[in-house]
Amino acid sequence: MSGSSFTDRTLGRRGFLAAAGSALLLARGAVSPARAQQDSIAGGGALGSLREPGAAGKNRAPITARDNDEYIMNIEKQLKCTCGCNLDIYTCRTTDFTCDVSPALHREVLALQDEGKDADGIIAAFVAKHGEQILMAPKPEGFNLAGYLVPGTLVLLAGGILTWVLARRRQVLEPATAAMSALPEASADELEHLRRALAESEE
């Protein structure tokens, strides 16, 4: 009797330990994929690129005080980014974080400043390298003056013509208005006679 109860207790313990071990293995199997997924996202695994869309493989330099310096900003706002966006370098590099061109152009500006060039020297160096199309606005000299003078001249000319036409029209209308105001007012009898004449003509 005692041997049988001992065997039952032994089998019961073994069954309990086997069940507990199976449950532990199942729990570890369920937790491991979740932990692996979290590690992948946080540690830059296959899903790590989701932290910064479009920035995979890009090594952007850390931001420094010179990146937002007003002097550099004013220079870069006069120079066009060559990525095709038609924005200036400063606007492109601070709004389009997928662009690789504007940060490189920004580094060129900083390098030229480190060489001792002032704003005009930096702009001249960019024009010498990329041509005048690098400028956000053409220089007001030579043929480019037409782009500055012609629109203003046309506006002034159109305004002068419009003023002359209105003055001429006023000169024509004023005598006619004065003549009409000088006509004597019709009396009540004349108006009644006119009304009767119109009524008879309609019949």
C-alpha cells in the first residue's frame, strides 16, 4: 500500500514538473519573437529604418551652430540647390531631409568661409563652378537688367495710357452732361401730351 502511494506521488511530481517545463518553454517561445522584434526596431535591425523614413544608408553630419548661423543662411538663400527642387540651399536642407545635394552644397559654403572668403567671394566661387543658374536671382547687369527694368517700365506705360484714356473720356462726357443739365424741364402739360401721343401710337 505504501509502495503504491509512493509511486503515485512520484508520477504526480514528474507529471507536474513536465507540465511546468512545457509551459515555461511555450512562454519563452511566445516572448522571444516579440523581444526580437523590439530589439530589431530599437537596435537598427531589419525594421530599424522605420525610425527615420527615407534616411536609410545616409550619414548626415551632426547639427552645429554654424548650420543655423544667420550669415551662412543669408548666403545660402541666394544660391539655388542643384537637386532640381528650385529652392535655395538653406530652405532645401532644412525642409527636405531626403536631399543629399543641399547638405553637400552647405559644406561647400562652410569650406569656402573657412578659406577666408566673404559672402561675395563665396557666391562668386559658386557661380564660377556652377554658372549663373546657381543664383536665385540673376545679377542686375548686362542683359539681365532687362528682367528688372522691362516689367516695371511696362507697368508704368500701361498706367500712363489708362490715365490718358480716362482723362479723354472725362473731357468728352463733361460737355454732354452739362448740355443735358441745361435743358429746360418739361411741364406737366407737356408730359401729359407726350403720354397721350405714345398711347395713341401704340393703338
